[in-house]
Amino acid sequence: MNDLASQPAQFTPAVIHRADYRPPAWLVPDIALDFVLDLTETRVSATLDVERNPAAQDATAPLRLNGDGIVAGAVLVDGEPHNAWAMEGDDLVIDLPGSAHQVTIETTINPTANTQLSGLYASGGLLCTQCEAEGFRRITFFPDRPDVLSCYTVTLTADKAQFPVLLSNGNPVDSGEEDDGSHWAIWHDPWPKPSYLFALVAGDLVPTRDRFTTASGRAVDLAIWVRAGDETRTGHAMRSLIASMQWDEKVYGREYDLDLFNIVAVSDFNAGAMENKGLNIFNTRYILADPDTATDGDYDAVEGVVAHEYFHNWSGNRVTCRDWFQLSLKEGFTVLRDQQFSADRGSPPVKRIEDVRILRAAQFPEDSGPLAHPIRPDSYQEISNFYTATVYNKGAEVIRMMTVLAGPERFRAGTDLYFERHDGQAATCEDFVTAIEEGAQIDLAQFRRWYEQAGTPRVDVALSHDPVSGRVTLALKQTVPPTPGQSVKQPMVIPLRTALFDRQSGTHGGEHLIVLTQGQQQFTFEGHARPPVLSINRGFSAPVAIIAPQTVEDLVFLAAHDDDPFARYEAMQQLVVQHLVAAVEGRLDDDAREAGRKAIGGALAAILADAGLDDLMRGELVMLPGEAYLAEQLNPVDPARVHAEREALKAWLGRELAPAWTALHDRCAAVPFSLDAAARGARKLKTQALVYLAAADPQGTALRAKAQYDAADNMTDRQGALMVLCGLDCPQREEALDHFHARFADNRLVIDKWFSLQAGSLHPDALAHVQALAHHPDFTLTNPNRVRALYMAMAANPAAFHAADGAGYRTIADLILALDPINGNVAARFVAPLGRWRRVEPGRAALMRAELERIAAAPRLSRDVREQVSKSLE
Ligand code: PHE
Ligand code: ZN
């Protein structure tokens, strides 16, 4: 029992259980919404056609309409004032006899006071909405659950000078002007949708327009709406949108279904973007890009998020979720779809490596900590806390395994059946699995455990070879670790793409898909005269941790020879992980340390010299494993030792291979700017060379980095150089930072970079810099991007966050307490880094825990923060 549970009953948070799902008592086939928009006083009139749900369990239940912080001005039933209603908490409950009525409710809201950015809010003079997951109830009273689907007709009225553009979902029906300076627009969305997909935008916005013709010949008008001045930076987003529309037709057979597709970019946004039907609303950071202000990584992120939101039109909107426990139904599948799209647009192996790196850095720690949950959770207190790397990224991995098991054609037959069968419905993860099972004709009975069990499975591998028979035996053992509420686990279905290499020829006789289904299982392979080198989980075919007895020689071999690019990357990572883990654990004497470093240095030198590699891939192979992933291999972990050992290795490699890094930097610096893969690869390596060189020779590299900064004609080179300079104690650091700030003072997204680079830097005073930057005139707690730029970068900077005296933990806890009353949703995201205390060495663990307890003791906390903090202390 934690402290919270002992507080008075009104503090005991309600826990929502998946098993308690009941169909809604009433349906709302149609809704008419009438908005008179104003920054501080918006009037909303909602008219709901309600009818009893024939599938409801209680045929006499009252109509329950959710609200959150709103007051009903008037309630009419069938046009007459109605008194038989009552407030139950935030919900408005109306006693209604009979089976069909029209209910009208009026509310008044203040968008400017809405700092939570959920519901209707103001952002830099414009008005916009964010309704997923439960924001619609902050606008009007409604059964705010995804299994209530309605046709929306929306009337927007506003001052024409202040809000010249009025947008909502679907198609424009009519518009006009009044004599008092106001104007109005009526929108109708013919596709029934849940309330979380409702959106409106009103403001002074400029469109970038294009047009797309679908495979069946429907002409679709496309528009991306941004603030005046930003329209020069929408080209990449528009190209990405058009490419996404084409791709979804070709790969999944999915066409767009309205005459219009609008995207609006806003500066104040809790998440990345939102798939509202026909009116996606984006964080500006995933729309605006040009070479001067956006890095290559930003370009990829824009492309990926534009695609993601577009793909939701089918995986999310046409087929939506029955309840929020099914979130991975739309998110896991849509992440997989955007990953496949980005892979097709660029380099598939590089994309795969990037996605696995994100999974390991963000999802593996979640799965091994107090907030671990299955991709389909069983309970929650606040659904906003479940928009996680587990639901999204592990969710995508689980569906990706279905593609591995079924093969692409049969998987497509499965998704075709899914879309056909559930179009227009609010479906479940079970519906999805059943459709894949039937359409692809594969058995997923045991596979369903991936939806039920949390925790990253671990697979231990033993390989034995019999020289007489030439037989190789792989003995595999899987363990799924205990997670909160799940102490005992059942074996999973784990598909492992595997190859056995012959050491002499450097080749293998074909890849095998072995499917591990039992706790322990053996697989045999014939015809091996010599003990082979094992290449397993190629392409990262399963989201598991492999513990295989690979020698340094085996890993060096695979890093140089494996024909699966992911496996090459993996061998390189494993080589470094094994070495650093041994170093951190104090298992290396001087000779062993020297031998380990030499092996890594030799493998790296071979990669730098390998003419068969493209630079984008080379850039992946030379990257050291991150500290978060290294920390996962150690329990408990001393983050200071991980940091010190990793930095020491980096410095050694920088010194040992200095001529190669310098030559690489010179070669890449000579490649002129373009967005093609070769030039992007050169930019990636240019900064990586600086990173190694800076670790070995800070002073000399400060000059080189400053020269890269000064010569940069694009943000990738500029940001890379500034990132390296930020970590060094040198005069060039201040010079470049000041220059950067002055040059981009009027570009909020670039100033976000200026904050992040300092907060994430290797500089020994990074934490003090963060504390000072919190008082910078450009810093504000009301803009989520700015908050994340400063504090997420710091929480992800191990040396700063894990400062031995606990000052990093205190800084994050102070932030959570200060931000919570403004924006609980964003504040709650900062709890997880503190929540990992149980896996950290005892001294720091106590400091982390103390900060969590300090937060828990606050008199008022949002439901968001309270859930995360109490679970982190349990
Ligand atoms: N549904 C959005 C997406 O993944 C994410 C989101 C969730 C945005 C909640 C805002 C609020 O595309
Ligand atoms: Zn999504």
C-alpha cells in the first residue's frame, strides 16, 4: 500500500477495467454543433439525436453525458426545457422515457483559460481543438467514448477579421457573412465518427494547396494551413502527404474518402499530431521544414508523422476503437504502416535500425519498470498515460511479427478482411487478430499472449556442434520477466529469422525462420562441417532480448560479413555492449580492456573502410549503443559508471582512429548539400566524426566544429556542429550559441533546438545551464514544445539527470509540480525517468524515490501525475 491509498476516500482514484466494458445505453446517430467562437467566451449549442442502443444491457438506463469542467446552461429535450436531469460528478445524467429524443445542451467555455490544451483552446490567436482521448467532454456534454459514432454537422460563427478561416471535419456545406462583421461556415462530415475525432480550427491562416486523384478517380483538394510567413516551409509535408495517399492505395488498397483533406499546424500542442477526420491538426514541428531550419532527422519525422496521421484515416477512423483499452488497434497498426512507408521511401535497413533503436531506448525501459503494461492494458486511471512506447512501438512490433509469420501476401489478405469486415465499426484488438488469422490463414491462438503479457521476453541461446554428424543444435529458452500485476508468465510465440554462417566461406546456406513457442525448445540443422557463426533475430524479427554465446571473434565476423544489414548493426552493438557491461561491472583488467578496445577499434576501422557500404548505413554501424540501452543490461545500474566507461571508450576510439575520422570528416565536408541519400549520409557521418574527435581532442575539435558551424548551409550540419560545441568548454561554444540564437530568434522550432542542445549536452555544467535557461526570457511552461526542449533533453542526459547529489532529480520533480496545474498531461510524461529508481544503485535510488514521494505529498495533483507517481512508488 502506498501513501496515496491511505488518503481520504475522495482521493482514491477510480480504476477503469477492460473487463468492465458495457455497450453504451444510448446511441447518438446525429449531432449538430453550433459554435459562436471567441477567445475567452465561446458559446456551444449541441443538439444530439439520441436513441436507445438495442444492444444495451439495461433498456431503461438514463442518458449519461460526460462533462469535464463545464456547466450546462440549458437542457432541452425535444425542443422543450427539461428538468429531469442531475449532475453526477462531472457527468450530466438525464432521465429519458421512451427510446428516441432530441437533446439540446448549451455550454460556454473560455479557450484562453484552457492551458491543458485539451478540448477547445487558443494558440497564438487562433482557436483549435484536441479531443483525443477525452477532450470533447470539455467542450460539450456527450457520451465521450469511442464506440458512440455520429454524423456531425457543425456551424461556426466568428468575427471575420479575427478568424478569417473557419474549418471543421468533412466537407464545407455553406458559408456567409453578417452585417455585424461576423461570418459563418457550415461543415458536414458524412462519415460517422466518435467524438475524439471531432475538430475545429478558426484563425488567420494561409493555405498551401495541391490536389490528389485517387485510384478510382476521386479528386481530392489538399490544403496545409499555417501562419503567414510559414507557408514557404510546407512543401515537404505536402509531398509526404501525396506520397502517403499513393502508398496506402498501392500497399494496403486504401483510398481516401472525402473531397477535401485539410492539415493545420499549431505551435501549442501536447502531442505530435492528431488524425481528426478530414482535418488533421499538427504540432508545427511535424509540418514545417526547409533546409535552413530543419535537420535531415526533422525531414524524416515530418514525412513519418504526416503519413501516420493520413494512414489513420483507415486504421483508426474508418475502423475505430471500441474502447481505449484497444488503443493499440489503431496505434500499433498505424505505426507499423508508417514504418513500412518510410522504409519504402528511403533505406529499409537504416529505417529498421532506427526503429529498433527507439524501441530499445524508450520501450524496453518502460517494459522493465513500474509502468510496464501489455500493449492492450487491463486497467487505467487516466487514459492519457497510455499513449506509450509500449502501445505504439511494441504494438507495431507485434503486428510486424504477424507479417513475418504470414508473409506479405497473406498478411495483406488479412488486413483486407479486417477493413472489409469492420469498416464503420468500433473494433477490438481481438477483432484484428481474428481477421488476420482468417484472412492470412495462420493460427494466432498462442500468439495472442503478446496482447496480454507485459515485459520484454528474454531468449537464451546455446549452440552445439557435432563434427561427426555435421549437426548443429540450437537450444533456446525463453523467459518473460514478471511485471506489475503479472508475476507468472506463459511462453510466447517468438519468430526468429536465423542463419548459420560458415567461417571459411563467409556465407550461409539460406535463412531459417524458427518459431519458438515453448519455454525450452531445440532446433537442429544438418550439414555443418565446422562450428558455424550464429546470426539470430535477423531484421529484429521479434522484440526480444537475445542472450547468445557469441565470442568477440564471432561478433567481429558478423559485423563485417553478415548479409543482413540489421544483423551487422546488431553484431557491432553487441560487441560494444559486452565490452562496456564488463567494464562497468569491473570485470576487465588492463589487458582485457585493451583487447576489447582493439577488437572494437578494428571492427570500426573495417566499417569505415568498407567500400560496399553506403554512408547512411555506415552512420548506423559506427554509432555506440546509448546509455539507456546499456543501463537495461545492468541491474542495478550505476549511471555514472556507464557514462564514464562509454565516454572513455569513445575517447579511445577517437584517438586510435583519429586519422580515419579526420579523413572522413574532410571527405564528407566536401559533399555539396542535397536531400539525396548520399549527401544525407555524408552529413550524418560528418557530425559523427566530430563526436569521436571531440572526445579525444576537445580543443582541436572545437576549431573543426566551429568551422563546420560557420560553413554550414543547412540545419543538419549547423545543429551537429553546435551539438558538439555545446559539450565542450571552449570559447567557440558561447560564440556559436549566441550566433544561433540571434539568427533564429523569430523561429520557435529552431529556438527549441537551442534549448535542447544545451540541456542534452556533454558539458559538465549542463544541469546548471538548464537551471539558468529556465529563467531565460524565451522559456515558458505554457508551450509543450519548449518544456520538452529543455527538460526532456535534460531527463535524457544521463550525466545531468543522474547528478550524484540528486539535483537532476530535484529539477525534474520541481518541474512536474510547477507544470502540473498548467498541463497535467505533459507533466505526467516526466514521471517515468524518476520511476526507474528500482533499477538504479541504492544511493541514487533513494534520492529518486524521495522526489517521487515529495510529488505524491502535494495537496493537489492531476489524475495524470497521480497515477504515474503512485505506480512508480508501489
Ligand atoms: N492519436 C494521435 C496519433 O498517434 C496522438 C494523440 C493522442 C494526439 C492524444 C493528441 C492527443 O496520431
Ligand atoms: Zn497515431
